[in-house]
Amino acid sequence: MTILAKEKEYKKLFFSGLINGIGDRFSQVASLSLLLQLSGSGMSVGITLALRMLPFLLFGPLSSKVAAKWSRKKVMIYTDTIRAGIALSFLFVDSLADIWIIYIASFLLASGEALYAPVKKASIPAIINAENMKAVNGWEQVQLGFVLVIGAFSGGIVSFLFGQKAAFVVNILSFLIAAALTSRISGLDDASEHQANHAGTKVTGNRLLSVIFSSSLFIMLLSADIFIPLANGIENVLISVYAENTFHAADLGVGILYSVLGIGFIISPLLTRIIKGHFLLFAYLAMIIEGIILFIVSQLNSFAIIAVLFGILTVFGGVGNALLDTVVMKTMPQKHQGSYFALSATIGNSSLGLSMFVTGLLLGVFEPRTLGAVNGLLYILFGGIFLLWSIHVLRRKSIAWE
């Protein structure tokens, strides 16, 4: 807990994101399980997950502009509060005829996340000491891990024992508590900073593209945001399908798989900590390892072994995420980071949503294990391509992006 003790304002942001993330996972596990129970179709899962990604295409680019007008703190508070109201609608889903409520509510909740997530990420460099950046990004993976362990596993248990509606109530309360915690963060967008951001938003947005296209590094990173989520989208859909349809483990199985993913994210900073340089190379090497494990998973028949392997592959995923975020925060000027993370989220989540929608359709034609094998091969392919590309970038610039 050393970093959380040193960075007291980040500690508040950490727990705010942790609480709303846990509640959202309660809702996601319950809603996906409810969809499969009511429709019996993997396509409904693909559609719902795709709808959760679509807002990043529609609203992601607006997040930095909204933050400049209202301040980052207010954007996070408002989006959490509004999402609490939207989450109420899940309580009215009782039959197959009500599935449209899940689709619309999932879209609206994700719209709030599309505004919230880039603003939260861009807030981190503004409230921490630069020397703690890699460690803090590691803790962001820990946060995601706790969200999956506590949110997904506990959500699966609550949904299994008390029904999906109990999980939906937890989601509503979590948004309200998170908003209250965020309101206590100081030093984030004080009056003078807010005015400066608001005045310079248009200039910053125009200059961002010139900064990106003048750098082979940022061109490579944005290209990765397009292609890598195509593989990640398949994995996201298959997690629920493996648990529900392949191994018939119901809500509890979904919770178990998501929780072991969380354990992987929690462990990942232990590996991130020992990496002192060449962040890009290690990030893409970790991606190749993820692909190898996913291919192995597609060939196994033991739910227990698959659960363990999902946890191991997520350790490498957490390492890659932390290293890539650190590269961006260290190389992109801070005044452009909000716009950059919004653009990155828009591109990445749009690609992810497309992948999940197509995966849902393909599940009507191909077996989950077949798509799982393709998933692993895509990770290996994309990881290899971007590993070679990063070596080329580093040789041209003669730096290690440490």
C-alpha cells in the first residue's frame, strides 16, 4: 500500500474507481447471465457487449471538451450519479420481452463510462508525483483486478443466491458512493487550471493530431488500438459463453472466471515492478504469451485448469497495460493527455465493440472452442507485428522509452 500512502489524492480516486467498478461488475455478471437464461443465445451477449462499446465511438471524443467546460471532477461526479439512475431500469427485466431494457440500459451506462474513463486516466498525472507514475499505473491494474475479483466473483455469488435484482441494487448504490468519494478529491482542476483548460481546448485538440502524426511511436500505439481489441473482443465474449454454455457452470462459473482474471491483474504489478526499461518490447512480448495461453485454453476440457490459465494470462495482460500507459504518460505532453486518452479509448473501444458483435454472430456458426483458437492466434500475430514495429521505432529514435 506504499503508493496509496504517498499519493493521498490518488488514493481517493483509486477507491472511487474501485467502488463504481465493483458495482458495475455486479450488474454485468447478472445482466449477461440473465440474457443467456432468457434467450439461450450467445449472440445476445455479443450484442450487449457491443452496445457497451459503441458509446466510446459516439461520445469518447467529447470527454476532454466536457471536462474543460465542467472540470474533471464534476464530469466524474455527474456521470456516476446519472448512471445510478439508469441502473434502476435493470430491476424491470422479468421476461424475454424485456430484453430491450438490458440493451438500452447497457448502452446508456457505457455512455457514462465513455465520458468517465478518459477523464479519470488523464487526471492521474495531474495529482501524482512523476516518479511514481509506473507504480501508480501498476495500481490501476490492481484496481481492475479487485473489481473483477470482488465484483465479478461476489456478483456471481449474490446473483446465484439472491437473484439478479440484488446485484443490480448493489450497482446502483456503488455509483452513488463513488460520486461521494470523488467529490472529496482536492487539487484536481482548481479554478485557474479549469480556466486554462477551457481556453486551450480547441488549440490542444488541433495540435494533438500534429503531435501524433509527427511521432512514429504514437502512430504505432494508435494502430495497436485498432487491431489488438479485435482479438480482445473475442476473449470477452467467450468468457461468459465458456462458463454458461460450454461448462454449464451458470452465474457462479462466470463469476469464477472473472475473479481469476482479477487475481491476475492484482499480481501483475509484482512483475511490472522488476521491468526497468524497454517498456514497449516487454508489453508486446506479454501479448504474445497471452495468445499462446488462450490457444491452449481452447483445447482443454477442464474448467479448473482453464480458470487457472485465465488468471496467468491476465498477469501478462496487466503488465502490458501498465507499461503502455506509462509510455504515453511519459512521452505525451500533459496538456494533450486528456484528448489523447479520449481518442485512444474511442478507437480501441469501437474496434472492441465491432469484434464482440461479430463474435456474437459467429457463435451461431462456429463452436466456442474454434473461435477461442482463432483468438489465441490473433494475439500471437498482433503481438509479433507490434513487437517488430516497436523494435524498429526504438532503433530509429535510439531510446528505450524508460
